[in-house]
Amino acid sequence: MTDTTNKTNNGKGKPKKQRLELTWIGKDEELKLEPRILIEDPEKSYGDKNSENMLIHGDNLLALKALEQDYAGKVKCIYIDPPYNTGSAFEHYDDNLEHSIWLSLLKPRLELLKKLLSTNGSIWVSIDDNEAAYLRVLMDEIFGRNEFIATIIWEKRTTRENRRSFSFKHDYLIAFAKNKKAFESSMNGLPLTKEILARYKNPDNDSRGPWQSISALAQAGHATNSQFYTLVTPNGKAFDPPPGNCWRLTEKRMKEEIADNRVWLGKAGENVPRLKRYLNENTDDSLTPETIWYANDVGTNDSAKKFLNKLLKGDIGFDTPKPEGLIQRILQIASSPNDLVLDSFLGSGTTSAVAHKMNRKWIGIEHGEHANTLCLPRLKSVIENSDESEINHAASWQGGGGFRFYNLAPSLLRKDKYDNWVIDEKYNANMLAAAMCKHEGFRFSPHEELYWKQGGSTETDYIFVTTAFVTVEQLDKIHEEMSGEESLLICAKSFAPECEDRHPNITIKKIPQMILGKCEYGQENYDLNIIESTEETAEDQELTNEDDE
């Protein structure tokens, strides 16, 4: 952590405001991300063809950039499970550079994810002890320290490891809000548990149903005189509040509650009075979330792996999938039905699967082949209601819905044999128009009749993209069709010199020259060569006493 300013401003003027931040090698390197378009693969899309749910296969940083224009400020809940930086992911680097690379992986992704969050949205990040402290400081810097929600301790395993000096049984969830006040006003409590419901009983057969009792006493510090009295019960037994306490109710109110059978005095009517609280009158029908989540409530890595191995009929290929119960709890707290949920490190597809069952809209991004081998079949099984997971009953899931499968388009530009940048031949006319709209800040929305209205940035500002040679006659014809307040940007591969500055409300530029230097082309991933170890070491196998039950 570094103080990035001088306290005295070199002795001149007022001291500069100090700022603490995390610094590392390569932090200030600016990435010029290409705003790619997304191409649907209809053969892999499944279920409802009009579904807004998106499964995206491609580098997650490029995919987030592709989503930025349409989804900025619209995502209610983000969950990510990035690589934990355990050493196996960065085996070719020394420790100092290792932390730098890991932080450089997370920083631009977190910055884009923040842009996608709604005002009352939140982001939840799974992490372990290797990088938890660094992640917290990094998120303080990006989201603002005042927007910190909580650090959750999750019991990820129920077995003991006989290694080193400690057996590590937990991971963390670090949660931040876009705006903490807005988040807190929209967050949900957790459903009442069976344990809490079991506290409500009805030993006196009260017609109002099950109840639980609470103390009739209160601290005396802020009491009024009417709360200090000797309480005489109907059978004549007298009770005084102990020192430092008073009765919660006034004497008149207490007698009314006793007469209405709302005070419990024990079966014989001789116990210290306690007030009855009825389940059917409980307006607080949810629990405030706590910061320790136990395996018995939300599941473990091992339970999740066993479920997926059974579902997909084989070893899924990695050891730390997250259980559905864990994601269900996050989404219960941080989202509501029809809200949009995003996971940009989708892995085995758990977040999207749970969001689907909980009637949330979702976007899942996975770079690896897991998108096809794990996420795709798993999400199909969710739609078919054939996965038999642990949360199906709790979510009242019966199948249905759908998703659309997308791939990132290739880079718009490539170099030809003469080392010149040219438009990639994979781009047809529509793809090129859509891509240029993203580059220039327009939304691709072709007009039904006017071919030159391919997109707009305002109600009167339009864009036209063409690979044909634009003549003066064509330009004049377009100008005749435009209204006086409209403006047009034409992106063309070539045009007659006389077209430039011919009409004040028409700007014409050449592609690809107009976008050269704006971003990095030809870069297909920004994963920094991170790998995930999928094999348990011999030491791991020897030091684990038993499998999770």
C-alpha cells in the first residue's frame, strides 16, 4: 500500500489530499479493448427462442466490453469466482510478479463490472486467503471503501486436513455495492429456517396459532415511571422487575395483554411473565443475513463436484465448483425475480443455473471449453428439469425458459500480407455495420425503409456503414431524404473526394483508417496465461482424512 501524494506539496500552498492505494508492476498499463460484437450460434441456443438469457463463449474481458454499451447500469447482482492465485496458476513467475499479474487480471475486469452494475446492485467475489487482503484493498479503490457490504466466511469443506499447522476449511465472499444505501434499501432477508420455525409452539392451544415467547422485561435506562410496578398475576402471584430493569409494557397495557391471553405465565400460571409473539402476526418474515455460512446450509465444493459428476456422467475436470446452495443464498439476498444476474467466470455454470431456477435473467461468460462441455449441457438440463439438484424443491423449479448461445466475433481488423490493416473477410455487411456502431457509440438498429439509417446515437443522429464506393450523386440523394435537424456519419471504404464537406450535416470517413489506433486489434484473449490446476497432488490425497459426506 502506498501513499501516492506528498504531505506538504513541496512546501508550497495547501497540503495535497492524501490517497492510499495498492500499487504493483503494470498497474497503470492501459488496455485498449476492442468493442467486439456477439454472434449467436442458433444450434447451441436452447429453449425459448425469445429468451434474454445469454451464454457467451469467449474471453471475459472482451465479452464485458462487448456488453458495456447495452448493459451499463442494468445488472442487479454480479458473482464471480476468479482464479485464486494458489501458485499453480502462476508457476513460471516469482512471488512478486505473481501478485502483480493476478491484480492486473482483476483490475480491468472489476472496473468494467462496476459500470454494468445498477445503482442498487452489488458484486460478490469468491476468494481464499492467498489474495483476500489484496482483493479487499483493490475493491476499496475501485468501488469505494464506503460501498463495502461484508466479508462472508464460507465453510467450504467439512473434513480435516492434517497438513502444515492449520486445516483450511473456509473461503471468503467479499461483497461491495455500487451504492450501499441503495443496495441496503433493496436487499432481501433470508427465509425463516426450520430451526427458527421450530421455536413457535402452541402449548396452550391458543386459537391464534403457534407462538414463541420473549422477555417481558426491558432495560431501565430509558423507561418511564409507568413501567415500574409490581405485577400481580390472575392467581395472585406478585413479580417485581429485577434491579436495572423495568417492565416492557405499562401496568394497564400488561393487564390488557394478560386478559387477552397474550402473556405466558407457564402452564400453572406461576412463572415469570413472558410476552407471546405469534407466527401469523410476524411482519418480519425474513432473517438478517449473517457473515458465517455453514456447509450444512449452503453446501461444499465436494458436494457440488459429486452432483456435477453425476449430472454429466463423468469427472467434470476441476475440484472446486461452487454449490448451488451458496449461489442461491447470494441471489436471495442481492436480487429479486426478473433482476439481471451476471457471472463472468462462469466455470461449470452454477450461477446461471441457479439464477434460471430463481426466475432471474442471467448472463454467463466462460472463456474455456467449459462453455461447451459443462455450461451448455448443464443449462439444458435445467430447462428440461432433469438435473435433480438440491435447490430445485426450495426454488419450486419445474423447468422451462431458455437461453441464447453467443460467440465473440473475431477482431474487426487484421493485417494483410503487406502488413496493412484491413477489414477481416469474416465480416459481412451487417456484422460490419454492427461493429462500426459499437466503435462510434451508436446503437445498431437498421431502419425498415431508409437503408442509410443503420443505427443511432440520438433521435436525430444516425450512422451508415458501407463497403461500396460512395459517389456525390448518392450523397446528394441521401441528403434529400434527411430532415433539417438530422445528422449522419457515413463510414465507407472509399468515396469521391468531392463528398467531403459537401453537406454540413453529413460527415464521411474511411474505414479502417478512422478506427486505427483507437483500440488493440487481433488480440483474442486477455487471460494472462492463467491456468487452473485440475489434479490433486499426492500430498493432497494423503493428507485428507476422508471425503465430504
